[in-house]
Amino acid sequence: MATETKRIVVIGAGFAGLWSALGAARKLDELRVPPEQVDVTVINSKPYHSIRVRNYEQPLDGTLVPLADVLGPAGVNSILDTVHSIDTHNHRIVCEAGQTLTYDRLILAAGSELVRPAIPGLQDHSFDVDTFDGATRLNQHLLHLPHTAASPGRFTVAVIGAGLTGIELAAELPARLRAIAGDDQRETIRVILADRSARIGQAMGGAQPVIEEALTAEGVELRPGVSLEAVSSQGVQLAGGEHIDAATVVWCGGMRANALTEQLPVPRDPSGRVPVDTYLRVDSLPDVFAAGDCARILIDGERPSVMSCQHSRPMGRHAGHNAVCDLLGLPMLPLHIDWYTTILDLGPWGAVYTEGWERRLASQGEAAKATKRIINCERIYPPRNGNRDDILQAAAPVVQAPPYTIRDKG
């Protein structure tokens, strides 16, 4: 008599979701469990895995990895749809197109989305680089600027929010705008980076003065200690009444976990993330795992994970591995990462590389930029050669050492 196929469902195919699925596939392959016994299915709204952290760059042609090229060889099924609802009591998922799936283990890895506060005009008159589509829309707008009527602020870009994304985008924009506007408009180009914090890059520890120096050298105007009051097609209004003419406003104001976390009957942190244990199981929901930007884990036993691919990728690998082990009654593997690095791109000037949670400056300029290129263009990609063994090997869950070291910079 045939046994019923067990199913592991992964919601999302970003850094956490893709690696959750591959981590599960790897463990099943290691155990020689056939697909008719345990099925792994990914639900994602796009047919690709986006290297989202590169959206501040241009061109973005190489940042989309077709899911079929990675999941297919690994034996993972995929459904192109958006999840509408999660019923943890009945182990059921309903997609927007109407399809219903049941699961034996669920991994919620739907990522995060840009927080858009209720600032007048923000929704209608700003751009973002949160998604590939958003970054593409911004670039098309910039390319069209020379064909618009001359006006105050035609070649002014106001970047609002000086977190890592805002800094990286602002550092890239002066050179990009010069190439678009041409020599005759060179003097009209302005890039403004504004933030409520007292200093631009305030959270970057020892690298903060270097960031200010690099941005200033690139021609970026720094506006710390200001708040956005309104956005219009003509520019931005700051608290206190100052108006800045800008044909382009880019919002980089912070992230929040995907709203699907609100459907899990557990408390969430201020960023909307659900609490998970060291095995990536959601608290009080033993059949549900979460990874990446949807989950909050004490990554080293003390500090919470950050919403970045640096933590999302190992969280995903462990969530997939552990979902299989939990399903089959095998010991699970705890996740513990006791290192932390930050590599921030600063455009043509170079980059900064910091180590530790206090962000000690370890390298800067072209040396750090070389490391950043390796990370952005090679290390955070899944194998794209279609080789099943390579793909599954890359999904190994054990983290033994930092992925990027000073030696990588040469």
C-alpha cells in the first residue's frame, strides 16, 4: 500500500526561501529519501531569485536567477503565485489564484518590504530600489530626464533615508547622473542624502567618518538631522518649511517583515518578525519554521539577527535542513553565528569593510571594493551551472567560519 507523500512548503524564494528549499533538498538527498515520500515545494510571486542587495546598481541584467535553473536540478517544485492566507491550525495555504496546498512542515521565508509611512505624496511621487521592478522604474525615469522640460531640480535626486541602502544608492548616483545628463548639464546635477539621524552613517561605528568623506568626495550633499514632511512632483518639503526642488525622490526609509507574519498566532517584534528558536522553529508552532527577514533569532545567543543576506542565507539552509529532520524524527542542527561583518559600497570612491557588531573599520577604498565585488557578483549567488551536486553542496547548513575575510580583499 502506497504511503501518502509528505510535503514541505517554502513561502518565498529570496535569500532565505531559496536556501531553505535547497537545504531541505540537500538533506533529503543525503538521506536518500525519494520525492514520492517527501515533496519540497516553493511558492513565489516571481519566476526568479532576485539578488536584491544589488538593486542600487546599474545595469541589473545579471541580478535575476531563474528559479527553474536552480530548483529544477535540485528536485524542488515551484508554484508561481502569491500566498493569500496561512491556516496553521489546519496546515493549509491558500494562494491568490485560488490554489490550496496542505503542508506537513512550513517554512515562512517571504522576506521583507519597504516601510512607507503616511507622509503626504510619498506613495505617488517617490521611487525606491526595494525590488527589481522598483529599481528598473527608477532607472527608466532617470534616463528620461534629459527629454523633459528644463525645470528647477530636473537633475536633482533626493535620497531619503541614510541606512545602508540609501548610502549605497546615493554614492552611485552622481556618476550615473553625469552620464545621463551630459557635459552641458553637469553643473545642475545634485544628489542629496537626508536622514533624521544626527550623522549620516551613524550606525557604522568606526567607518562613519570615512563614509562622510567618501560621499562628500563623490559630490553628495549630506543632510542629517532632518525629517520629511511631504513629497510632490516638484520635490520634497522638510519639517520646518524648507523646500528642495527635485524631479526625483527615492525613499529608503527602512524595512518590515512581510505581512504574512501577521497570520501566525504569535507575537512579533517591532519589525514584524516572528520569534524562532535556534532550530528556526517558530515559537509555539512546532510544524512551522521561519527564516530570513521574517524571523528573529538570537544569532549568537545574545544578539538578534539582522535583515540582510548575511544572516538570511544560513538561516535558510538551517531551516530547510531542520524541517526535514523534524519531519523524519531526526536530530536537528542549531544555528549559531558568532561573527558579523558589514561591507558598504561607496560608488567610484570604493567601499568600507567593518568587523564585529561594533563595526570596527578593517579596510576601505579599493581594497574593500574588491571584496564587495566578489560578494555582490559571486558569493551570494547560487550555482548557476545546472549541476545538481554543486547546487546541493552549496546548501550545506554548517557554518564554521565567516564567509568573507580580510584575505578576500586582495
